Amino acid sequence: MRKPEVCILPVAGLSTRNLPATKALHKGFLTLHSKPIIQYAVDACAEIGIKEIVFIYSDQSCKHLFEKHFAPYPWLENHLREKNKLAILDELLKIIPEGMKFSFAEQAQPLGNGHAILMAKEIVGDRDFVVMWPDDVYINLHGKGVLAQLLDVYEKEGGMVENIMEFPKEEVIRYGVLCGAVRDGRLVRAKGKIEKPSIDNVPSNYASMGPYILPNEIMDILPEVQKGTNGEINLADAMGLAAERGMKLTGVLCDAMRFDCGTNKELEKSNLKLTLMEDPDMRAYCCDLLNTMMV
């Protein structure tokens, strides 16, 4: 079993759901509990020993932001040392995990998330790989991160391994949905999946959420995928086609909490939730504030 050493992070697009904050700033640099959203993905990769991250970008201004953020900044580092701001310096140095390489591939046209993954084919080479959607953050406060949990299953099961969640029928239609799903504890073995089915054609309550650990063969299948109902080339359809051809597909009900950062409203909720979970002082402040407002 080949351990994945590269992760693909699609960051192309205009981030319209997060305007006006994203007019000049990519949504990956909006903050969740005082840390850029993109940093959670990079830190999760570092936890499982990923050696290279490939950002799929849509324009040079987007690429420049990621290049600047994930590069050393000697002047600022020296300034913090001189001012004895060592705690801040420590956080700054953590931005770039030790030994991590950052690469870039362009997606010139918005042809879908599957097409974005395919843009990284040359960089990925013959390696198995991870795919993460940066605006979905998964945090386990008391144990292994979501990628580490997926890797445990991948090393035993092989094939395609992904994080899944269970939703009511009315909600699961927003996602890729597992077909022929059979649950065994936290694992759900499936025969395929379908992207955003109609409510009358829902095959299960298990939604494909990502992240994913995928065998390199997916790169050969992606060019065969026809456009979905959304007019785009979808990773979910490539995985479904691979499953139809006999590749193992395993969903994992990971022990992690999801923080949706895809829209401004969801980001506000996620910030409030994570801050209250991690910061006792803020919990006390919010309780006092609510009591004051109710008087």
C-alpha cells in the first residue's frame, strides 16, 4: 500500500459566496478562530506526513496570495525577535510545516472540481493523493484529525477512502450520495455514488463530504467522466465510475466536528461555535453579554 505524499487543494474560483470580504482576498485567508481557513487543511496534511501540497488556482492574483503566505518572511521574523514577541513568532513559523513543498497548477476555466483535480496530474505523477475542500474544516479536539482517521482505514482497506456524514433525505440531495451502502461500525462500504440525486432517487443517507484519499488510477478515469447535471466534471462521478469498475469505495464516519466556512453566515456560525468550544474566557463573556441583552 502506497502512503499518499501529495494533497490537492482546489482554490480556484471567485469566492462569490463570501463577498464583499473576498473582493481582494481569497476566502482561504478568511479566519476561523483567528487562523486562516486554508491553514487547517495544511496542518491536517502535515499530521499524516504529506510532503507536497498542490494549489489549483484560477488567476495569478490568487496564486500570488498563496505563494506569499506559504513562504518565509525573514524581515517580519527578525522584527518579532527584536521586539521579543516570541509567542507570535512561534505561530508565524508554524505556517509552513517542516519539509512541506508547495506547488501550483492553473485551472483556466471553471469546468468543475473533477477538472480541477485533473489539472494536478502532471505534478502528482504516479503517486496516490489526498483531496480536500478548504472551506470545509473538520476538527477533532480530543484525538486524531480527520485525515489521520482516513489514513488508518486506507492502509487497511485500500481503494478510495472518504469522509462521509449521515443526513436526512431532504438534506443529503445537496451532496454526492453513496449507493449500495452497507454499514459496519464507522465504516460504510459502497458500490458507487451519485452526485446530487433527486429526492425521489436517493440511494442512501450517506453523503460524500471529503476529504478523500484516492489511488492514482482516478487520474486516468477523470478524462472519461461526462459532465454532470450541473454541467461540470465532478470528482464524485469519477469515483462512482471507478467503483462500478470494481475499485473499493469506503466511507468513514469520522470522529470530527464539521465547521462550514463556505458562506459568510456559515463562517460566522463556525467562528462562534469553535471559539466557544476552545476559549473559556469567551464563553464567560458571551454568557455575560446574553444576560445583559435579556435584562
